Amino acid sequence: MPRSRTLLTIVSGVIFSLALVSCSVASPMPIPPAPTARSTVTPAGDGVLRIGTLFPSTGVQSYLGAGQAAGVALAVKEINDAGGVLGKPVEVLARDSGDVTTTTIESSIADLVSAKADVLIGPSSSVLAERVIPMIVVAKLPMISPAATSARLSSAASRGYFFRTVGSAALEGSALAKTIGGGKARVAIVYFDDDMGRAILGTMRAALAASGALIGVQKIDGATKDLAPIVAAVKAVRPDGVVFVSPFSAMDQNTGMITQLTAAGLGGAKLWLTGQNTADYSQALPVGTLTNVTGILEGAQPTAVFAARIAAVAPAVTDLLYAEEAYDATILAALAATVAKDASGSAIAAELREVSARGIQCTTYRECLDALKTSSDINYDGISGATTFDANGDTSPAHFGLYRYDAAGRFTRVADVTAG
């Protein structure tokens, strides 16, 4: 990664230019080659691993930031307690990602480049992740998201610099089919016609059709106002279960569809919500509307032991959504730098796949360091579950939680499921 003041100025200028154009526009400077593992080139880093975090402290997703930041903080503490990386303590440079209505993330990445960050952990938003991929490619700065689930990211032109420790939404369809489609269940699907909806539908439809459980599919979009014909069509096939796939932003359709399906006798235990519309509806729907409805959310269930470890470094943090994924992203980055003997961005990107797959299995940073005394091939399986990066930077298998709603419209985790 560039270190001189002159080169940093050039990179920052390029980053701001890219923030103003579409991701499909050609880069104003040559695209760097994809990183190559086991490089014999003299280390490009300065020997200090600096982790830049991009979690939301402002904007509509700000509630997600504290848990992920705590996951990074815990990982860094344990890494440094074990001797750091390349004999030096890891440093954390925290910056705000903002939300999609601002250019906060572009400014934050430019600042992190200037501050000599070697790897980025975040953002939480799939839209923001996709938006800044051209920037991280130019800066040779790997980015590991603990929370961006969009299926579009699997085909983004990241040239080996984008990774995620959370599963793609496409695998959510497989998890739903695995859970609801077993036995003699007859399943109908109502889906919102957007990228996420189509991705979930694709894998769910394939799995359900193979078992003979799929009996009907209905489509809606942002222009759909009259939901009655769709509800009538679903009721006519007499399903055992109905999966409703839609984004949280489509609140009018969400509340309308849930209300009308419930009135048609297709609510309660028959109704399933997905990762984008499983949310707190306590202020949006009458009491009792969602009783016994099931939802699914991506991410592993934090254990009591992990929660206690988080409490030791961040006692005020109680929402641990994506905290485990952020923790694992940090450990993987540190291990990649350790194996590469180089804390630069390109070296870390080149080794992330290697330390997540094959080799000697290890589950903590210290345990992995012990394994590296006898072999350079390790396989870190973290606290969020087995994590193996593929050529697209995706991880598999993906971990999901099943949630049950109470009469007040709030939900609690009741089971776990994996897919992929």
C-alpha cells in the first residue's frame, strides 16, 4: 500500500473521484492486479497492522455499529495479548460508514488510506459495500464485511479485495427451504421483485421444487397497491406455509400483506418472514397480528461465553448482532498478515482465503499461532462457525437464526440453521 505523502494524495484524489461516478465507469487509473498468495516480494507494509473499521455511528443503521465494534475490540485485545502481529500491537482506526444517503463512507475510506490502514472491517450495508468496491481496489485495501448480505456482491468486480464473514442472502433461500419445506409441507412464496427477492427466491424455489413442496409463487413490487388478488391466489392453493420475501423499506406492502394473509387464515405459524422484513412491528401492526409468525435472520447466535468476553471490553453493549462475524473478520486479517509476514493490504488480501481453508484447524488466534510453528497452512474456523472464503470472497456455510414473534410484534431467537 502507498506510504509516501505524495502517493497518498494521489490515492485520496482518486477515491473522491470514484465516489462521484457509477461503479460501472472505468477507473481513472490502471486497475491493480489481483493479489497473489505466498508472495516472495519484500514486505510492502511498515510492520504495524492497522485495522480500519467502517461501522455506522450515524444514520438509520447506527444501531448495528456498537456490537460489531465490540467484536473487533475483543479480537484485537486477544491478538495483542498473544503478542500482536509481526511482534507489534495491532492498531484500530475507527471511522463512521454513515448510511446510503450520505458520502460519509467515501470520506472515511480516504481518511483511512491517509492514516495507513491495512485492512477494512465493514460496512454493515450491502449498498455501501458495493458502492466503495472500486475505491478499495484502487487503494489495494481489502475489505471484510461482517453484515453485507446482498447476492450482488458475489459478482462484484473486487479483484480479490472484498470478503464477508456473513453468508450471502442467496443461501437464505436454501435455509428456508431446509426448514419449512420438509415432510409434507406445501409452500407458497410471495416475493418482492428486486435483487434480494430474486436471489432468495431462486435458491428456495429450486430446493422446494426438488422435494415437491413448492405449490405457487406470486410477485409484487413497489407499484403493487392492490394486494387482495395475490392473497386470494395464495389462499386458493391451500398452502401449509407461506414465505413472504420483501425489503423492510417496502413498509406499506409489508404491513398490508401480513394483515391480509392473517385475515385469510395464512398468518400465525403458517407465515414466514425473511431476513429483510423480519423486524419489530410493535408500532406498525395491532397486538396479536404476528403471534407465532416465524422470521429468519443471518448470523450466528452469540454464546454466553462470547457475550461475557464482550462485556469485559464493552460492558455497555448488549446487542451483539454481527459481533461474532466482526470478531472473526479481525482474527482472519491478523492471521493473513502473520502468514504473509507482511501487514500490507495486498499481502493480507492474498492470504485471507488460505488461512480460512484447508490446513491445520484452529479456533483461536493463539491456537493458530501455535499451529504456525510447524506449518504455514492453517484453517481458522471461528466463533461464528466454519468460515471458508471462496473465489468471490463469500463464506460458506452460512449461519442463520430462526425467530418467533410474540403477540406484541417482537421476536426472539428459537433455533439455528445452516446452509451452503
